[in-house]
Amino acid sequence: MKADDVLHSNISRDVKISIEARSNAFNLKCLSVLCGFTLLSALCNFIGIFTVDHLTMRIAVLVALTTFCAPIAVWFVHDRLLKRSPTILSWSGFKFLIVFSIYLGIAVTCITLTFHAVLLMVLPGIFAAQYPDQKRLLKWVLLGSVVLVPAGVYDGFLFGIVDLNLFSGQVEKGVLPLKNRLAALPPERYLTLYLHYVLPRYLIIFMVEILLFGIGKRNAEMTDMQIKLTEQANVEMKKRNNLQSIVIERLSSVIESRDGNTGGHVMRTKNYVGILAREMQKDAAFRAQLTDELIEEIESAAPLHDIGKIVVPDAILLKPGKLTKEEFEEVKVHTTKGGEMIRTLFSELEDALFLQIAEEIVIYHHEWWNGAGYPTGLKGQDIPLSARIMAVADVYDVLISDRVYKKAMPKEQALEIIYNEAGTHFDPNIIRILRKIEDQSTESR
């Protein structure tokens, strides 16, 4: 399968899952409303507005509430109590449970109250029409209506509120026993019921179902349009990100070459930052803060950490000996000047997180954990996490690389120096993670 086809498939799936989850959430709210109406019907029967047998009403209310509440209970246990991921709202089978519960609960209500309530059979179709793959659901709803509409009408006559047109003169205190109803409805009368009560409701419900098919088709078209727009946005975003990455890496390489390097420092530190951050993400101390998105932004911004060196004179950058105090003060300026350059160069980007991370790395990657660093003397947790990670990667690569003022040292020696500066120069928790990476690397050799 081509990469574009895979991308289309993933986007299509994600959009449909998102729409389905929103539809499930809305339908759960509607189920709670139906629970309220069921309780209201029971209250009306209790105070004498409705005239259904009390035992029949209690059984019907219990069944209806159980079916309406079943999906709500599943969602509450799965998402709120157990806090499982992904949410149950994204499960493709959850919509079948919702629609079935609505259908069964409404059928019980229709049978118990009155045949007039059979028109509520349109509700399951309205609920089903919201989903991206509504066509299959609507077919099941339509087939269910074929059975449940006549069942609702006939049972409504036998168990529900008495129809005075049929039982005039036989009703005592609004209640008519089942045996009396059966006696008053001879077999030939059932055809009359079908023609005058079932058939009209069939026509109304089927007409609504046909309209819902049309609404569902339009919803499907809108979903396809949303998928296409999402694909276009992703393509444009990918192009922009690729262009941004190329500009960052080439700009950083040019700047690094002024410091007596070939630009390899830029890519190596970016790689170190990514490895270290992903290992930190597994640790409880950093898991909540280091999201996948944040790690990607830190990796993208890492090559810019010394962009401010463009303002430092070559005589200082390329000096083979130790810098004087005055020269070192000029070098320090590259952090704040770099921050200004980041704001100037990338302020037009619609990526506030990248701009924030880039500024943090550029300005604060020379701060020390104990507050002895520059340019502002921040200490401890006040130093942005991105800058703390960058500091470790930057110092490590400087130690193991040749510079105009020094020779490269062995990796083991460089790591020992970094380990010894945990709690002074570096965040001790980050060094703890770095030791773990080194131990794993040693064991795998």
C-alpha cells in the first residue's frame, strides 16, 4: 500500500472515530433525558393521570430504565471508574448498544402506555442517523419497526391506557382487566386495528426513516469533505514542517561552522536530545510533562541552541587559547541575542509551542542547576525542562568533539565529568536517566 493511501486510511479512520465519539456522547445525554420521561410517566400513573395497571407500570418502568441506563453505566464504569483508554465512546460497537437500548426502552414504553406512543419508534432512527456508517444501522432500525410497530399497537390496546372508543361503557375507574379486553376484541377486530391504527403509523415511521436515509447520506458526504480538508491541512502542515526543519538545520550548520565545526554538532545534539527525552518520558518524574508533542518540538528546536553565536566575533569563536573575562562576557551574549533572533525569525509561525521551546533552549541552555550559569542565573526547576535537557546534550558533545581550543576526550571520561556535575551543573534527575541509558548500552554490548 502506498504511503498516501495509508495516510488517507488513517485520517479517514480518525475523523470517523471522532464523529462517532461525539455522536455517542450526545446520545448518552439523550438517554438520560429518556430516563427522566420514563420516571415522569410513572409519576403520572401514580397520581391517576394515566390509568395503567400499577404492577404492569412498575415492571415496564424498571425494564425501560434498565435498558436506557445500560449504555450510561457501561460508559461510567469504563471511562470514569476504571479510566480505561481509549474511551468507550470511540468503540465502534458502542453505537449498537445505544440504539438497541433506545429501541427496547421505547418499545416497552409504547406497549405499557398507549398505542399512540408507537410514533416514538422514529427516535432510534434519528439517533442512528448521526453516525458515519448510519446506513447499516438504519436498515436494522427499519426492520425492527416492521415487528415492533404492530406489537406496540396491539399490546398497547391490551395492556396500556384504555381506549374509550373501543371499550366505551366497560371501563370502571379507568382500569379494564386483560380478560375483559380480550373478550371485547374478537379476532375480526384485529384487522380493523391493523388498517386504522398500525398501517397509518407504518406509513409515518417509514416516511421518517426514508428522510433519515437522506440525512444520513448528507452526513456521510460532509464527513468525506471533512476528511479531504483534513488531508489537505496535513499535507500543507507537513510541507511547512519540512521546510522549517531544512531552514533550521542549514542555518544552524552555517553558524556552527563559524565555531570551527562542520555542523555535525547540530545533528548529534538533536539526536542526543531525542534519545534522552524519550527515555525520560518513561520515568514517573517526567512522564506527565514530557508529551510526545513536546519532545518533537524540543528535537526540532535543538539545532538552534547556538544561533546567537552569529553575533560573536570570529576572533573569539576561533581563539585557540583560554578566553579572557571580557571575551567570555561577549560569548555569553549569544544566549540573549539568540532569543531575540528566534522571536524575529519565527514569530510569524502559527506554532506557539515551537517558538516557546526554541526561546527556552536558546536563552537558558547555559544555566546551571545550582544557579551559577548564565544569562539570568536561574536555578533548579526554574530552568525550563527543554533547556535542562539541551544542556546535558550540548556539554556531552562538546567534550567528545575536537574544538579549536581543545582535543576530544573519550566518551567514558566525558560521561564521568557529567555524572560528577549532577546537582551542580545538571538536573540530578536527568543525570539519573542518562546513567540508565548508559547502563543499558553497556549491557547490550
